[in-house]
Amino acid sequence: MISKSNRFAIIDELRDHHSLAQLLQIAQVSRSGYYKWKKTRSLAEERRSKDAWIQEHILAIHRLHPYYGYIRMTTALRREGMVVNRKRVRRLMRGLGIRSVIRKKRPFYGRKASILFPNRLNREFTAEVPLRRLVTDITYVRMGNSFAYLSAVQDLYNNEIVSWSLSKRNDLELVLDSLERLKEKGSLKDVLLHSDQGFQYTSRTYAHRLKSYGMLGSHSRRGNCFDNACIESFFSHLKTEKLHLTQPKTFEEAYTAVEEYITFYNQERFQKKLGDLSPVEHREKIAA
């Protein structure tokens, strides 16, 4: 026997082609029951959509203040005009895998300290030759009511995106994968790679990978997004000019949208600072 909920769903799919009264009679359900189901489903979809919207703000706040737990996160959201109760914030943070970086004190023995590099870039967002000074970061990509995460590497010589990786998880593997793809460009000896102080970029594994490639690491000052402004600008263009328009619903759709935009950004999107040329056009013109 098909459940009432499934019968209501079938009626909703067929309603545009058949009489509602006839469908209700065949399914042996009431009109009032159908409308009650429809209202309940609409409210559930609205709640999921609002949850995703709140999660976007939580991710943005978490990047600036990774030490916020759900109580301080609730306060931060309210300061942005979003009145949300603590239980909901805690649930949404758990769904994103976010928790405060602050932990109870433990003995030092066995702990692995984070590795911090000096700010070698120091906001000098230019380079004389390709693949000399690079910046990297991670941003979220909304997929319906969930998220994917994009790690990108940008060349400050011409703002070209020279490597990127997309994953359903915001973890160390995401960053290492983008480094592997960068290595395919050729020798990275003495290449400067600048990032913020996210947990991936301060891990020993990340530092060892840079060392094995002969690269020089550089870190922004904590909580200062302007130290990595170029890559943040690219992410802003990506979301405004592509993701907000296409609104991908699946990981495959998100991957295609990101791939299409990066190709367009590198090869066709002209930039005033590059003499109205695209990054690739600028690089090829100088090399000619």
C-alpha cells in the first residue's frame, strides 16, 4: 500500500495534466489532507533554504573568528541582524563540521605545534615573471542546501588561476590536491606561496610538502583578510558572475560551473590592470 505522503507527492506531480478532484478520488485522499501536506512540505523547504542561508554567514564568520563556539556565533549572527536561537546555530555548525578551535588544556607531550611562516609577501601583489609569487585560499561553493569547497592558487604575475581543486570536504587533502596539480606546471623551486593561517596551511604536512617542492611559505597575519586580497577578489567574481547565476544543486553541477568560470576568467575576462587583456592574453603578449 502506497503511503499517504507518497500519494500526495504523485498527485502534486500529475496535477498540471489532470483534474485535482479526479486525482484525489483515485488516490482516495481528501482535499484538505492534500493541502495540509503541501503546506507542510513548503514550510520544510523554506526552513532548509533558510538554514543554508544561515550556514553561509556562519562559514564567513568562522573564517574570521575560528575560535567562536556556538554561543559566540549566535551573538555574531544577531549583530548582523539574524535572530537565531543557540540550538539551531549549534545544529547548523555541527552539520558544517565547525567547532571552536579552543580546547581544554592538555599536557604538551605528544602535541604537534602549528608551523607559521613569516609574511614574506607583505601585500606586494605583483611579480616580474610567471610562477614566482602565488597566493592561495579556500572558499565555499553552495550546492542547494549543502556546500562544496574550492581551493585555488593564483599567480600574481597576471592574476591567472594556475591550479584548483574542488571537494565535498574542507580538509588537508583538498589543499594538497591543489598543490599536486600546481606541481604539474613544472619546477617550483624558490616559488613563494602565500596563504592565511587556516589549519591546513599551518599543518606540518603542508610545510613538508612545500619544502619537498623547494617552495617558500608565507602567512597572512591572523584575522587580516586584506593580506590575501587578490584571491579573495577572484572568489568574489566567481560567486557574483557565475555561481549566484547558475545556482548549482549537485557537486557535478558545481564542478562544471567552477571549471567553466576559471577557463573564462583565465582566457577571456579582460582586466583593466592588464591593459584590458585576459590573464592568458597578457602572459602570451609579454612572452611574444
